[in-house]
Amino acid sequence: MADVVLRGRSEPMATALGVVRKVVRTGQGDGLVITGEAGIGKSALLTALLREAGRLGAGCGTLRADRIGRIVPGGPLLTGLRLLDAVAAGLERRSAERAIVIAVDDAQWLDDLSGFVLRSLPGRLVHSPVAWLAAARTADLPFLAGAAGDAPLRRLELGPLADSDIIAISHDQLGVLPGTATRQMLEQAGGNPFLAVQLIGGLRHAQARGTDPDGLPGELVRAVQRQLRTLPPTSRPSSATLVNRLWCRAGRRPRPRACRGWPGPGRPT
């Protein structure tokens, strides 16, 4: 299957891949924390990085933290906590054969004990070819401050995509360049690739029902909601905020009935 094209992220990709290549080349541990708002493309960048790391001959492992895991102390990494020495020794042995890349997605949901493990392992393996990649919505993660030995992990913040990149994503999804009406709707995504993709899916759904584009964004918001309901439950709260952002950017008040019960602006998710 062909690789998914990562639009507008050539510089962040080069920076992050540089960390992996350094680990492979020098045999010394290093790491990077990728930050940015929900839907900005952190997970997509991690996926692309792991794919490229595999092509470099590195062994790859990935973990996605979630809110549910926070209920049980040490949830996502409970086994690693109990067998910290064994895990460190195992990674050291494996990394003697080839470089290892460990990726942790949604690191903001790691509980304190799991964070401690993530902080401890890089320090113990700083002289082994292990690259640590973490993606989180905020850089304010205390447990990462001392990771990878005495030096903090580097930070890489993802910002909004340019309009040209959003249009390219639309072309990837639709197979044709978007028309004027579609481009106007895509502007409401504010450079957020996840929301742009959901907008495209919602627009196609609305048009399939024969909805006049002038009737948007009300129908579009409802269609996007249907798209978002296919996501895992732990992803929906932040996605709901994106839907509400779309409605607010469209300048409509009050929110449509389809949006009632979804988080409003400024409400915590």
C-alpha cells in the first residue's frame, strides 16, 4: 500500500528524523517531544517517523496513552514499572543489535508512575542507541524535564498548516482540486489537518444527500459530527471542541441543535 503523503510537514519531519538518524549513527540515546493542539498532526508525524525509522533498519515500538489509562496508576506502562530493570536490560540487549525507536503518543494522558518510567528509562539507556519520541498537546510535562539523561528532550511544536497544504490535502482526498465553495469551508479549519479532513468527509456526506451548499454549515456540522462518532471514545471530547470551533468561526449563533451537549468555547475537555 502506498505511503500517505504528509502535507506541509517537511521541516518538522527533517528535524525529527535527524534525531533518529543521530541515534543510529552515534549509538547514543536522544529524544524529541512533539507538541501541538488536538488534530494538528502529531500522530501522523509519529507514524511517518516510525515508517522512516524502520527503513533505516531501526526496531520500532509504540504506545498510545489515554484518559482511561490514567485511572489505574501506571496503567499503560504497568508491566514496565514492575519489571523496570528487566525492560532496561532487554532494550539494552536489543539495541546492541540495532537501533531502537520508542514512540509515545498522547503523552499528556500518562499517569505519574508511567511518566516516571518514561523518564527513568532514557536516562538508564543514554549510552545505547535508543531514540525516544513523544507527542503531547503541551510541552509542560514535568516528567520529561530530566529524560534522556541530564539533558531535557528537545521540543518541536507543530503549528497550523498553510492554506496551500490544506488544499493539497483536499486534492488527496477528493482526487480533484477543491472548488471555491469547498475552499471557503476549508478556511474554517484554521490550518488544522484533522478538522480539514473531517470537513471534507462531512461536505461529501452533505452533498450526497443533495444539500445545497448555501445550507451549510449547519448540515456540514451535523455531517462532521457523524464522522467524529466513528472515532474512539477517548478522542471525541477534543474533537467536539473542533466541531464547535467550526460553528463559531462560521459566525453563527446560537449553535445548531446538532451541537448541543458538545463542549463550547473555553470549556475544558
